[in-house]
Amino acid sequence: MFVTTTELQNNFGKYLKLCERHSIVVTKNGKKRALLLPFPRGEHGYAAAEPEQNYGTSARTSPSVSYREYLDLVEKSEQRYEYIDGEVFLMRSPGVTHQRVLGRMYDCFRRFFPGDAPADCTDRRGCDLFLAPFDAWLHHLPIGDEREFTEDDTNVVQPDLLVLCDHHDTVDEYDRYKGTPTLVVEVLSPSTRSKDMIHKLYLYSESGIREYWIVDPSSRTISVFSFAGYAMQSDSRHGPGQTAVSPTFPRLHVPVDEAFG
């Protein structure tokens, strides 16, 4: 969620509560200036922040990992990794709850994207649905407004679900997708929560992706974010008994209760 410094000053209490559910990005003169996050609550009340995972390649304890180093790591390892803003994240094996929810979300989306819709279908825009593991190469597009991209500006992510509408002509000779997803879905896990809600929200908002769904099994909610012009255009949060609706595909509806069983 994006908010101006003036709006934050005038309604600080409101956004102090909202930051418990959303990451609040504070902007001034159209530029991102700060991030408002809730102080983490420990077992005995508010305590120190939750420890961040360190796999020996984290940019927090060492210089940023270059894109070449990331490629070398992937080549030599059978593990799955994501590469975001010069930082490498190990993709842990998902748990049972994550996979159950992901399967239900796939079923809900597959009803709208059956895979055999004609390319000129106005409802689906020739789009199709894909599941992780599936690499997407993304850039923070505002960087390109200031200078030429370098290979180290590359980000490689593996969303849980992807809706692709440009895959008919953006697959290279190695059968690798090199376009920009229209819509991505992430199902939160304890080990990916911060990455999905902060790192990826920021990246997706500036990468040309039009819509991002965050599915949270712990709160049984679905948050839907839409982006335009490198900024958030709208966001909504849906709980039990409600239905999440896509701004990009208005006939795409997902009942929250159906997603979580």
C-alpha cells in the first residue's frame, strides 16, 4: 500500500493499524521514501524482530551477489533459488498447508483460464496459467528511465501461480519464458512471508506486472494488488465469506472459503 507523507501525518493512527496487515510504503513528491512495518510480537509480547534466514549468500552479511555468481550457484546446485535485488533466497520445500491452498487456487484460476481459450478471447486475452517452479526474469523498470540495464539489474523469481498473456512470442530458443507475467500469485509460508510481502511486492509493482495476489493461510485472507505506472493502483483484502475479484480480469472470482477449504 502506498501513502503520501501528508496523508500519513493526517491519519497516522489509521495507517499504524493498517501496517499490521499491509506493508505501507511512504512516498513524497512521487518517490518512495520509507516503509512502515509493525513491530514484531514475540511469545511474551513485543520482542526483537524475527530472525532472518541466512543461507551463506545473503547480501545482508556480505556484498551483493552478482548475477553471474547467481547463475554459477544455480548451475552447480540442485536446489531452487530466487534472485532479488542482488540477494539470493533458497526456495525451501513447501509444507502441506501451502500445497493444499495452492492446489485450490489453481483449480479456481483454471476454471477461468481453461488453457484452450482462443488467442482473441476478450475475457482471457489469449492468456494461460502456469505453476511453479517457473522462472520469471524481471527488472525494476524505473531504472531504465535513468540508465541502461546491466545484467546485475536482473531479478529471477518463481511465483506460485502465473498468468501469462505474452507467452505466444516471448519464449526463447531454449523454451524459456522471457516476458512479463500479467498476474502472479504467492501463497505465504512462514519462511517466505517477509520476502513475499516486502521484496516481491516492491519488485512486482515496478516490473510491469499488472496484478499481485497474496494468499495468507494463517489469516485465511486473500489480498489483491493492482499496479500502474510503477505504483500501486488499488489494493483490497478479502476474508472468510468474501470473494476476491481481479481488477484485470473482472470475471475472475475466487471465493475465500473455497481457497482455504
